[in-house]
Amino acid sequence: MNPAFGGLLTATAWGTADFIAHYTGRSLGHVTALFGMTLVSGLAFVALVLVQGDALIWSWDGIWALLLGACGILFGTMFLYWGLARGPVAVAGPIVSAYPAINLALAVAQGKVPEAVEWLAMLAVMGGVSLVAWAAGRPIEKARYSRAHVRITVFVSLAGAVGFALGIVGAQEAAKSYGELQTVMSMRLIGILLLALYFFLYLRRAPAIPGRWWPVLTLQGMLDGGAYVALLFASRGEDAVHAVVIASTFSAITALLARFILKEPMNWLQWVGIGVIVGGVATLSAYG
């Protein structure tokens, strides 16, 4: 799969799942919504892998990568939600959305040095994403936050960015050993186990999810899980980092959905950021 196309598929699926998560998180609480989404997604991927009929790969070679991918993505998502809930949004959003900077650094450390034009295009995409997130948070930042509060939000958001970056690296490596579908299925099952332990051992209660929310969580889970499948298929080859960078535009997709479906206003800075993103993605597509 072309890295740019796969990255766009990932961003679209993530952005739509995030759009839905605004409703499930508000109604159920973000950890409960995350559990429900992970549960239905994991069960759906188990069914998909069984129906596909391919034999499961049992190997210890990539287990470290599988665990890193599952834990990194799960905790990255939790820290993202925590940072956005704490605020300021204009601090949390751009920091978490900049997670590809860590993946870029890791790629360079492995000797995969992009060309100058690719560097500029990837920086443009990440800069555009940060601008969209920052501009979206500006109207919300009327409340005053203490320095200590903002400092904690910065650390929480940095943890989210590191979680996503390491989780994606782990998932990409695990896919080499187990294949894309089995990797996503296994990461989901590990996520279910960790969240169940959190609820039953730490909170000492079961997650309360009314029946009417299960169809919504199912859609959210399939979009989120499908995004990782697209990202892993797009990560085959030398330009895998292109897919990772383009996938980070999911926050712009969420903003556009809010604009056209909910009729929420967008300021000129957000439109500038989206324009920069489009230019960067087009350039990376030409090099992919």
C-alpha cells in the first residue's frame, strides 16, 4: 500500500473515531469508553482472523514488539484523553500530535535519512497539525491555569506522544513477525486485559455501559482498529515514516467533521493549518 494513501486512510479513520469519542467519552467517561471500544474491536478482530482461516503464528521472536505496541498505544490514548480533559487544550493537542517527531528521530537513528524535500514536507504536516490544534483551543483558553497545572498537562501530553510513538514502532515491528491483522488483534486483546485489570483490581468495579451505546462503540472500535491495520500495511517498505507523519493529521479530520456535520466555526488559522497539511501530504505522496 502506498504510504501516503495508507496514512490518509489511517488519519480519516482515527479522526472519525475521535469525533465519535467526543460523545462516548462525555457520556460514559473516557476510560469506560476506551474499554468498550477496545472490547468490541478486539472481539471483531478475533472473528475476522478466524473467518479468514489463516493459521495463527505462535512465536516468541516478536513478543517484545507486540507488548510494546499494545502498551504504548493504550497508554498513549489514555494520556491523550487525560491531557485534553485537564486542559489547556491548546497545550495538550499540539504536543500529543507531534508524536511523529519521535518516530522521525528513531528512523534517522536506524540510518533512514529522508531527503531535504521530504524533511520539509513532514515538518509542514506536523506544523499544520499543531496549528490546527492550537487554533482550535484558543477560544477555550479563557479560563486561567496555574503554572503548576500547565506543567502537569505538558508532562501528561509528552507521555501521550511518547506512548503513541513507541506503540507505533512496536506495532510495525510486530507486524513483521505476526502479520498486520494478527498484530492488531493481539494488541486489542492485551489492551482488554490491561483495562479489565484497571477496573476490577484498581477501581474495584465493572465498567457500566448502557446497551444503547454498544453500536456506537462498535463503530468507533472498528474505525480505530482499522486505522492501525491501514497504518501497518502502509508501513511496508522504506517510506514507512511518511505514513506515520500523515496519520498524525487525524486531528484535522476531526476538526473538519465538526465543521461540516456540527456546523462548528473554524477560524482562519485552522484553515491555514489545513492548507499547509494538504501541501505537505501532496509532497510526500509524490515521494511515496
